[in-house]
Amino acid sequence: MNQTSTTITIDPILSAEASSAHSRINVPLNLTVWRDRTTEEQDLLTWFHQYILDNNLSWDDAVEAIGYDRSTVFRLLKGTYQADSWGKPIARIKSFRRIAIARGTITKNVFAENSISRMIWAGLDYALANNSITTIIGESRQGKTIAARAWAEANNHGRSVFVTAPPVGGIKGLMRTIAGAIGANKNHSIVQLSESLHRAFNRNRILIIDEAHRLMPSDGRTLNPVLLELLRDLHDQTHCALALVATARFEERLRSGSYQFEQLIGRIGMPIRLPKKLGRNDVLPLIRQYIPQPSPALIATLQDVANHPGRLGIVAETLKVASRIATKAKVPLDEDHIHKALDLRARMTGQA
């Protein structure tokens, strides 16, 4: 009796990626695999991919999110799903996005909108709409990072990639950092990393680089600032928007170095320079997250704190310490706890 053997071919990448239901999904983003899909479908697939990466979703998480098995999730992300049956899983992704956005509206006493954040959001909106470069320059702990992150979360329909420039590692360190944010293999060669980055960005996306002053050459005489040139080339080749969030020394060195950075400066469509002095309305939204009706005296005190080294960061820390003091005493938070937190900080820093 003859027996016919059947050979089943298993995608080795799928087998490796999906070997554990609880493992983090790390499928590299390649926008070209969805080029035959409609614009809306591409937007939804891009959003789902970036949501998976930003939230460290496992295969089980993705299966629960859209109600399809791991094989289907994998092939959707890789662009190898059957062309005549994309509609239903994409509809599931659309439904899940509505749920995810609704969950993201829950306030966490972290971000408070003020004039600083509105300036930052305007710069990011402009850059994304015009496929240009923006620089967001301000003093340390003025709220740049948290405002840029909040914008990315509020606008991340698969469009925003937020990374912090590494303090060491050179060009490969920067490329590995971005690769990690888009799901690419961080251990590839520089050439392969560059190809991965170019596949993951297009004119509908924005790359936000925090701590961008770290991208400047350590030696002011350096003629080839490779880190900035890498980002400028990514912008030029993919037409993605680019935002550089940095302290004032970034702009100073950008314009005063022996290398004049004409190529980069000429592409900055809307440079944002945050005011050095913070007003009453800049601190009030943050205070109201803890004290709904603060007294004029408390507002003035914390405004003064916000205009000294540490800026809004120290105000936020003071309010958190005050909250812990009240919690420990098992009483509602009031202004007295904030003054106790200020006194505690003064004693610990030798100012009292």
C-alpha cells in the first residue's frame, strides 16, 4: 500500500516570532508591504504596528485585541495576508483603535496643558503637516519631553515615533535606538539598519528625537556631524517630518560651530523657542491637578519655584511629595502639605 507523504512548510520567521504566546511582538515595520492597500487601510495597519511596539504587546495581547490568531496577526504585519480577505481583520483593527484611544484619555496627573505645551504642539503639528523639520528649544525641565510625549500619544495614529537620543554609541547607537522603536533588528549592520529605517518612514510619519543636543559632535571643530546628517538624509529620502527637542546649547552650537549646518537649518520650517520666564498660567494647570482651587499665594510661590533651576520639574516633584505626605497622614491633600513639601526640599538641599 503506497502512502503519500505531505510536507508542510512552516515560515521560519513566524515559527520563531510566535513560539511563545507571551513573547513581545517585534516584527520590523516595512511600509512598502502595504503599498497595494488603500490609504485608510495603510493608516490603520501602521497605527496597529506602532501601538504594538509602543505598548510592548505580546502575541496573546494582539490576538485578544483583534480576535484573530497569531498567524493572521503576523501576516498582517508582514503584508503577506491574502489580498482578497483584508477587510475583516482591518475592520477589527479599526474597532480596537477606537477602544485604545478612549483608554488613552484617562488622566494620570502627569501632563497639564499650558502655553509651553501649546507652543510645542503647534511646532509638531506644523512639521507633520508640512513634512518639515522643527526644533523645540528650551531650558532643562521646562516640560519639553512630557509635552512632546503627550502630543505623540494623542496623535499617534501610527504616525509618531518618539525616541531619546542615546548619550553614547555614535551613529550605530542612534540607529539602534530608532530601530528598536520601529521593531527592526538592532543587531544588523549599519547598512541594514539604514535600509530598515528608510522602509519604516514616509511623508505621513514623524520622528521625534528628545535630548537632541546629544547629537552634536563632542568636538566643535568636527566637520562632519554624522548623527545630524543621518537624520537629515532620512528626512530628505523619505519626506518624513522630524522634530529635534533640545536645550538651548543645541541651537547655539548649531549656529556657531565651524560646520555651519546650512543643510539642516534650511529645512527647519518652524523653530520653537520656549520663553525663559514662566507665567502664572503656565504653573496653574499643574497645580490644579492636585489643588482644584489654589490660593493666589500658593500660585505665586510655585511660580517662583518654576522660574529657578529645576523649573516645572521641581514643581511636579513638590506636588507629588505633598500628595505622599497627605496619604501617609490619611487626610485629604491641602495647601499645608505643599508648604511642608517645600520646607522639606529646602532642608534637604541646605537652603533652610
